[in-house]
Amino acid sequence: MATTKDYGFGEHDFARGWFMIGPATDATSVPAAIRYFGKDLVLYRGESGNPYVVDAYCPHMGAHIARNRTSYIVLDGNHVAGESIRCPFHGWSFGPDGACDHIPYSPDFIPKAARLRHYPVVERAGILWMWHDEEGGEPTHELANFGGHYGEPGWVEWKIDYMGDLPIHGAEILDNMADYAHFVPIHGATDWQYFANEFKGHVIHQYYSAGHRTLTANPEDMLVLDTWYEGPGFLQSEMAGTFDSFIMIANTPIENGSTRAWHALMVKVHDGSRETTEADRAAALEYQEGSRLAFAQDVEIWANKRPCLNPMAIPKDGPFGKVRQWYSQFHKPRAEAAKVHERVNGVVVTLDKRPGKSAA
Ligand code: FES
Ligand SMILES: [Fe+2]
């Protein structure tokens, strides 16, 4: 397993950004042990319905706050009360701001330092998103809105496909943004028209137009994709093929050098002027399955490769170096990100065979 340091990205082991930590259904009133960013964490849902992520270990004496089924706190149903979570060991309770709000045997004295670290969490589009920042700062950008398509009339909402825990650094998943040359062998691209990348601050785009062996119904159909990351944690893609659709691919670090991946796809089945039928839903699910299988082709490579610290890149490979430079901004202190933007911002065209354009 190669770590952030091995790649030389920057001083922060884990990138700054919004990351998926699971489908929304993972957050319940039963606190769950989760592990991301090399840390043991606890996920729970308060009575208001708000999800929370807190450090797993109690500041009092270090008990794991979720991993318990036998304490009377848990057996009596007092593990979560209101928005607060209670430690199963001595019953200290911590509110949604992290501060200890009750000690059952010491109602008058609560140490000021008794705090459980909370992490910002947002539930959106059926998914739980956590802002991760080793500097502990506010989000530098809003969480994405997924094209506004989630819940939009005519669109069938995605289901979440868990794709595995992969023994690779997330940077190798983001390499895909530059990776022009893998589309023919891995994904069955045909009849290339255009491939370019645009770097804009914390955003990177990939513009793609080509045929596709499975995602277009007729051989002459073009698959046109605008694919982007807003930060390091998840890909979004507006895809025009047999259906208009919207892809989300999330990559969240578990340890420094390993990554959990998910895939999801929303499909536009009609223009919103009629009811969505079971047949529409079935067609959307089938289309999602085609996209999942296309992504599984990448996943099989990642699950089995060795780390690639320095690609032996040739000019027609696409701008791997630039993508990795862009990616490195999230491992550096936020004050240094602007310097990275100055170096990488702009458009790189790897191939342009559109009518009237000369081949690149
Ligand atoms: S260790 Fe958590 S209350 Fe004592
Ligand atoms: Fe790919």
C-alpha cells in the first residue's frame, strides 16, 4: 500500500474535501462504528433526524462509544437521547456541539475539556457526506447538488452500488480523469471525437465524446460526457447516451493508501410531463447496471494493481502529471491551494477529431 507521502502530494495524509461515508440508510438511532481517514468514528442519527459523526473514543476513559451491546445504557435504550449520544461505560452524554451535557453521577460538575469531536455531515441525494479537513476549517466549497436531478420530475433516483474496499490510494482513481488511453481497452470506447481536461481551482473536468460498445443503443450513437470532481472525493458526470443520466462515483479513504468506492446513476426516463411507471424504473435500473459494469472494469484494475508513484507517461496518455498536481492541492494546507491553481488552471486537449478540427 503506498501512502500520501510516497506520492509526495503534501503534508496532510488525508485530503481536504467532502467525502461520502455511506448511504443515508446507514445512519440510525443505533450508533454505528465506522472507520475512515485512518480514524475510528461513530455515526448516529438524532431524534430530529439529523445525522452525526463523532470520534469513537470517549474523552473520559477511552471507551468506544458505539461498540457495545451489553451495557445497561444500550439495553435500556439510552444510547441516543434527543440529539445527544451517551457513552456506554459511565454514561457521560455529549450533545450535537460535542460538549458533554450530562454526567449521571455528577450533575453539578462537568469538566470544560469533556468534548467529543464532531465532524460536519450533510445528508443529500440519499447519501451521507462528511467534510474532512486536517486543519479543522469550515468547508472551502459547498457540497455539490448533483445536477439538481435528484427528485427532479422525469428522473429516476439512483440506488447506491458499493464497489469495494480497494488497496489503492484515491489519487489513482482520480488518474482516470486524464486517462484517455484506457477508454478503448477497458470501457469499449469507439469512434473517438474529443477528449480534453479543464482545470479550474478545486474543480477538474473531463470532456469526452465517443461511441461506446454498451452504453449506446446504436453503433452510430455518441456518448457525450462532461465529468468532473469538485474536490477530491467524488466524481459527477452528466452523460448523454441512450438516456440522459447522471453518474456519481465516490472514493473515500479508509486508511492512508486504501479507499472505499461507490457508484450510483440517475436516469432521465421522460420529460416530467407524466407519471413515472414501473417500466421506467426497470429501464433506469438496467441502465444503472450497465454503468456499474463499466465502472467495475476500472475497479478490477485498481483492486489488483501495484501502486504507480510515477506513471511512465507518453504524450498521448493524457495529462496525468497535471491531474496529480491538481489533486495535490487537497493534501497541502488550504493557504497553499491557490499556488497549485496558478500552475494548473487551463484546458488540455488530448484529442480533437470533431469535423472542422485538425486531429490532435
Ligand atoms: S469512558 Fe465514557 S463515560 Fe467513562
Ligand atoms: Fe475508467
